[in-house]
Amino acid sequence: MAVSLQQWRQRNALTQVNAAALLGVSQPYLSLLEKGTRPLTATVRRRMRNVRQNDRPASDDRFRRQLSALGYPKFAHVTPARPKPGPDSLLVSVLGGANVDARVVEALPWLVRRYAGQLDLDWLVRQAKLQNLQNRLGFVLQTAGVEMPKLVAAVQELERARLLQEATLCWDSMPAATREWMRIHRAPSAEHWNILTRLQTEDVDSAA
């Protein structure tokens, strides 16, 4: 069963993070399932059958439905995803996207603020380092404006691993002219994290 789960994930071109979000489990638990150290439950098998490469919703649509399920006010009109995703898995899934709907990306600081006490920050930092997302994650955590000690410590850990390479906030196809404009008009925190974006802490309040 462990091998068939891994084959299913690879056949659907899913990372462990994305597969975990679709199946409603955490990424560490999915890893245990793939290794065979945890039994594959009937619920997970059923969810695997319900997910197909051709009928799986586009990433942006899936992200909107997952954010709706987590209570994001601006997607209250969207049919919520079932099962409800883990906020940390969703955060990594969105940050790992090359080109994600700007409205989804703008929800990330709200997601951090709303679920700060539930986030597995150690896991988030590890995943960010593995996927070279530490600048994106560090910026989002800082933009959320949460002064929780564990979250502050996570930002400090990401700071030590901060990359010098410039990156976008999930808009890798950004035109050259827009990139130049962003460099001039981005907030100081975005410049510090080498991120091209206009997102800032004030936007979190407007999303509440």
C-alpha cells in the first residue's frame, strides 16, 4: 500500500505537501504512510479515488476553496473545500507556486495571523529551506505582524538562511517593466527579503 500511495502521488504530479493538502492529512503523516510505518486508512483510500489528474480543480481554484474553508472573509462566497486543509500545508503549497492568483497570495498574512497558534513553525521552516522558499516565508510571517515568541523565532531562523537572489511572491512570470517598478515601490520589508511585491502589513487588516 505504501508504494501504491507514492505511485498515485507521482502519477498525479503532486509534491508531498500538495498531496497532503488534497488528502486532508499533514505532510509528515503522508510521509509515514508512504514509508509504510502507518496504515493507509479507508478514508485516505477513498480520497485518493476521488482525486483524478483530469478532474482535479486548477491550483488557484483549489487554493480559493481551501481558504474559504479556513474562514478567509474575501472568499466567503466560494464553496469551501472538504476536507478542511491544514493551514501550514496550504501556506507551503501556495508559496511554492510559480504563478498564483494575487488574491490568494494576499490572503497568506491573514492565514498566518488567524492560525498563528496552530502552525507547525518548525516544519514550515524546514520545508522552506528544502524548497528555497525561506525569503517568501520570512516575508509573509513578518508581514502578518504577529508578535508570538515562536513565530518571531521562526522569522529569525529564516533570516539566518535568507537568500540573496531576488524573487517574486508567487508571480515568476512578472514582466520586466513591472519588476523594475516593484523594486522602486515595494515596502522596506519586501526589499529586505529580496521579494518583488507591494504586499504589506496594512493589507492584512483590510482582509479581516
